[in-house]
Amino acid sequence: RLFGLLLASLAAWYLGYFAAAHVPQNTVSIAVLQEIGKKPVLRAPAPRRQKCDHWSPCPPGNFAYRILSGGGKQRRAKICFEDEQLGQGTERQTQSLINIKLPLLSLLIVKATGSSSCVIDSTDHSREMMDFVRNAPEGTLLLMATHDDGSTKLKDDAKKLVEELGSKEIKNIKFRSSWVFIAAKGFQLPDNIQKEKINHSDQKKNRYNGWPAEIQIEGCIPRNLI
């Protein structure tokens, strides 16, 4: 038995030596063998960026928009229309756009035709805002957002005008409330879009020191409505 065990060990050693000496060096490695049998990992392609950073594209024949209120001192209100970024504190002039930047309220007027730009900077801007909205022609979109405080600088008659445009929250705005709103002049907006949103300052819930979190609304508007 001992002789048989020694003979088997010798044979095993010889076979191992023979294999090491004659098997090519580029033989499949153990790591490669371990990979065989593993299921292939399917990687989804990166999602395509949509207008105004929508998750899904607007249907053909629609305008894309997104309105973001300000939040904190460094987070300015932003208004995006058809991938044009506006309402960030600088005068911007593009075709078919009128941008009014008020100290505490961003107001964007989107017209069907024409182009112009107007920047108003006034301690009391209610009258200028009212005149501008009233003079806006039929077939006009109005996109509004607050940054910092949009309550104390707006007179009651200005708030009433915004209320007549369809706002249900303009008279509820408090100090540093985050507020966004979209309205139409001369036509009706679709019922299925969110037209307004508000977030009041609350010291127990504020995201920033003395400031509530920013809020936003977005959607698609058929071009044939304007």
C-alpha cells in the first residue's frame, strides 16, 4: 500500500510538471474562466436631455417651459421657455421674448410675435408691472416667479390684476414665500397643467436660513393656443 501511494504521488507530480512545461502560456486564465457563465450586464444608454430639463419631451407642436422660484441668497429665480434660460437677474433679449426683471419679482412675458426687452428697477414697481401686463397684447403668456420677498412691494391693485389672470395664491404670499405662476392673456390654458404653486417661509421647515425651499412648475403648452 505504501508503494502504491508513493507511485500515485510520483505520477501526479510528473503529470503536473509535464502540463506546466508543455501547455502554452496564453491559455485561458482562471479569471477568464470565472467570467464565463456570468450573465452579461446590460447598461442602459444615458437619457437624452430634453428642453428645459424635462424628464420626457413635449409632444410635437408644444412649447416647453419650467418656472423655478428663488431659494436662499444665491439661488436666483429661473424661467425657462423652449430651452431659453431667463429671469436670472440679467437683461436678456431674444426673439419673441420680453423679460422684466424686478427687484423681488421675476416676470417673463412671452409673445407670439415681435421682440423687445425691458428691465424695471424701482422701489415701488407695482404701477410699472400693471402697465406692462395691461399693455401686453392678446395671445401672450405670462410666467412669474418670486425671489426673496414678493409680498411687501406689490400693491393690492397689482395683486388684484394678477388674481384676475387666474392666480389663487397671489394674495396669500407672505414674507419670502416661494411662488411660481403661469397665466395667459387672450386665450385659455389647458386644464391639465399646473398653473401655480406656493411655499411659505417656516422657521421649523425652511431649507435655508430664513428662506423656504425653492419650488417649480413645468409643462407643455400647445402652440396653436397662442
